[in-house]
Amino acid sequence: MPIVNRVAAMHEEITAWRRDLHAHPELGFDVHRTAGIVVDKLKAFGCDDIVSGVGKTGVVGVIKGRKTASGKVVGLRADMDALPIQEMTGVPYASETPGKMHACGHDGHTAMLLGAAKYLCETRNFDGTVVVVFQPNEEGLTGSLAMLEDGLIERFGIQQVYGMHTSPTHELGKFALCAGPMLAACDKFTILITGKGSHAGRPHEGVDPVVVAAQTIMALQTIASRNVNPLDAVVVSTCIVRAGEAFNIIPQGTTLIGTVRTLSEKVRAQTHVRMREIAEGTASLFGGNAKVIIEGDVPVTVNDAEKTKFAQAVAGEIAGAGNVVEMRPIMGAEDFSHMLKKRPGAFIMLGNGIGPGLHNPGYNFNDAAIPLGVSYWVRLAETAMPA
Ligand SMILES: [Zn+2]
Ligand SMILES: [Zn+2]
């Protein structure tokens, strides 16, 4: 049984929703139009309960099965926000808002979960409750936490939770996931280096914070090569370097900003310790000083082993078992990780066909993937809670 028949019949309708969302991208928590459309549609489908304003602009829909005797509650989550990118796809339904676009496929995620909600409201062929979760601000990596802090899990009694993301590195017709750590923890770091400004022709009278910064950037790379076990993953990327105003002045200070990605809390903590030691030690070696600030709280996305097997089986039923790829973890991050810390579940990648990458101005969600994604959602609910 590949695509669910009723879902195949809804392909055109869901595509139209997706393209409308694509033309009207919204950022962060400011997803009022999108959330409004979600609420209107869930109402029209006959959802048993609809709550908006969960985590600022998040929307939750409750769909009860034909029976609820099992007491089971399954959460299915999509994200709604776009990115501050100028679209370059050239499609007729391209973004109507300059500087904003759906370059991460969240338009597709929202449309597919709406499609699943419509089907589940029509058929109710399960014993339990489905909670559809539409999250704001995934890109800012705080939307999931905002919904959880508003009591998402407890208010709706969610016992297991699933997420899905489009993947332009997997062929259309494939699903991909793995048990255990699948996406990285993400931290932002800022290193403030203070030296002593001086005349560029008289460097001996100052402490050059640019030289300290250069040494620090290089030394940070030894965390991966010399400190962390080579079989464990860690990325330290210095992405912003700020210093100086003139060619003939050694500045007073420099600022380094970047990100740390890890696949375990142990390596994450170890990396933070080494970053402080390296930055402070390097600065003091040259007579300056450094302050390290580490921000952000996006944990590792960890798929539950048993729920991963279950998700693999459901995806295999839709796409054929040979089309469910056991993927290696990737160092991108996803704030769905917070939901997986609260309840067991699994995050899955939906093959979108090989093409421009996520966050690229040429990326566009592939509507041909809609029947696969929607079928996965509905069969996941029906199989987890058989009527
Ligand atoms: Zn993204
Ligand atoms: Zn995304």
C-alpha cells in the first residue's frame, strides 16, 4: 500500500495551500497570517479543539478518533516560519514579500500537516487522539521551547511526538532517519578579546588583539583534532571576525562570533570548557584578556530507538522498505529536539529530490513529495493507534 488513496485525491488542493503559503512568507514568531490560515482550515475540517497562541503564535489542533478507549495521544509537529532571504526561484508563486522566503520548506511542512489533519478529521480511523502542532520560529530555534513552556505536552496529554523535514539531499520517494542522535546541538559563542590599542608602526607599545584573535581562531580548531575523541563529532566554526577601523591603528579589541555543533552533551560540555581555556589562555599569553559567552539552548535531536523502528516501518509501508534510508547524523540543528527531550518520538527526513540546498535562494519545496509526507503522517497515527 503506497500512497493513501484519499490523500492522493487531495494532492492538488494541498499543493494550492502550499503555494499560497509560499507566496506569503512570515518570519520567526510573526506568523500571524499563516497561523490564521491554519486555524481557519482546522475549523473547516471539524477539529475537536483548536487552540491558538500556544508559544506566542503556535496553533494546536485536537482530533479524536472514532474510539478513544486506548487513551493514546500522538503529537505530529510542523513548523510555519520562513527565512530572511531574497527569493531567486523564479516560480510564478514566488514570495510577494521582498527579502523573505520559504527557503527551508516549512510551507510544505505546514501544508502537509494540514492535509493530514483534513484526512484524519474525515476518517477518524484510529483509537486515540491526534494532536497536530504548528510551531512558529523554528529558524530562530526558540519556537519549540516557547510552545513547551506554554504547557504543550501537559495541556494536550501528548505521549509520543513526531517531526518531519524536507530534504533536498535525498531523492524524491525516499525517507531518511536514524536512531539516537540525528541532528546536532547548536550553541552560539562570542569571544570578546581585549588588548591595548596603539600606533600600527609602534606595536611594541600595545597588545595587538588581532594577533590574539588569529591565534585563537586557529587554536580553537585543535578542540576537534586534539581534545575530543576522534570518533566523536564536534564542529567549531568562527563565522564573524570584527576588529579595527583604520589601516594604521592597532585596535583596542576584537570580537569573534561563531557556532559549536556536537552530537552528545558530554562532548558539548567538554568543548565549552576547552573554548574558555583556549581563549583566556591565548589572550593572557600575549598580555591581553578574553571573555567567552556561550548562548542558545538547542539540544541534540535524539530519536527514540523503538519509535524510530516504528517510523521506519510506517515510511517503508508508504515508500517501500528499500526507500527508507538509514542516514548518518548531520551537524545541522532542529529545535524539535526540545520536544523529543520531553517525549519519545522520531524526526524523519522526506526526500525532496536533489537540488538547491535548504536556506538557498533557489530552494523550493517539491510538491510531488506531498502525497508521501501526508500518507506518512496519517498512517503513523492510524498504525500507532489502531481502531
Ligand atoms: Zn531552516
Ligand atoms: Zn527547516
